[in-house]
Amino acid sequence: MNNRLLSMKSLFRNPETPGSLFLSFEGIEGSGKSTQIKEVERFIKDKGFRVTTLREPGGTAFGEKLREAILKSEAPLHPLAECHLFLASRAQLLKEKILPFLLEPGSVVILDRYIDSTLAYQGRAGKLGLETVLTLHQFEPLNLLPHRTYFLDIEAALSYERQKVRGNAKDYFESQKNEFHENLVDGYKEIAELFKERILKIDAQRPLEEVTQDILDDLKGFIP
């Protein structure tokens, strides 16, 4: 692992909101994020916690407009343009929704994608480089990291199969060439190693129930 990347980890921190929890879910398309997020949301609510579930890009009126602009773009976007659009959406989401919610103890934010998606999609698959993406995140509030990230790890071939079964129209990123998706898988694995204290990599090619159980077993260490 690049020593420069390791040293950059000191630029980041968890939110200073005692008694609250910030979770994120990561993975390529078809990894089962939506399903697992619903299971975790139900588990946490049953424990009596306040929960808000958000997505990236999006989660605010401003962010949803950016989401529409990116995912429905018919023209190729430069990875740096993509990155700045995601950062703009993320900064607004943190300011408007995430940080105010976390201020009340007993609150949990569940986020579908966060910084690790930008590292994987624009940094690795888009070839901006992980260092560039981390550098752009060094300023408040973008330097805030979740307390725990669940990376649902599947191979690109399974992603293609699951997308085919769903039969949905492909968005901007899903329409990229096979090389992009292979680099995306490699990028996520590299990021999981870089932030291994925060990211729990889970083999999501197994039955959904087994994946859920792994997540909930880990989550019990964060939720009393």
C-alpha cells in the first residue's frame, strides 16, 4: 500500500456526535445494498433508535438534481467533473441532513454510498487516482467518515447477471465498458484494505440471509 495514501488517513475523522452512529453501505451494482440496508434499518429501529436512510448522490433537493444530471447524462463526463459534482452533493447532504440528525444522541444515519464510491468510481475506475480524490476531501465537512462501512463484495460477472434479471434500463455508470467495472471491483478491494479499520468486507455472493447475519453480528458491537 502506498505510504502517501496511508499518511493521508490522518486527514479524516468520525463526526463528533457522542451517542449517535453513522453507517454507510458500498458495493457495485447488484451487490444487494438496498436489501441489506432495509434489514439493518429494521434491526436498529427495533432497538429504539431514531434512523434516517439517505442515498448518494442525492438526499437533498440540490443533490437529487445533481443525481439526475449525472446518471442520465448522454454525453461522456470527465472523471474530475463527476468527482466535483459528487462532492457538491455530499457537502450539502452533510450540512443539511446528516450532521443535524446526528446531533441528537440515539440517532443513526444509514447512507447508501459515500466517499468510498467516489474513490472506486472516479479514483480507480475513472483513473483520477485515490490520492487526488482523498485530497479533494480534506476540508470540512467532507473529511468526515462513517463509524462503520459495509462493503458488499461481488465479482463483476455476478453484477451483470443480477442486472440482467432485474431488466432495468442502465444508467450512466452501468453503461460503461467491462474494463471500467473490472477496475471498479479492484478499486473497492483496494479501498477496503486502505481503510480496513472502518470497512468490513463481506462476501455478498452468498445467500442474502448469511450476508444479513454477518452485518447484524458486527452491528451489535456498535448498537447496545
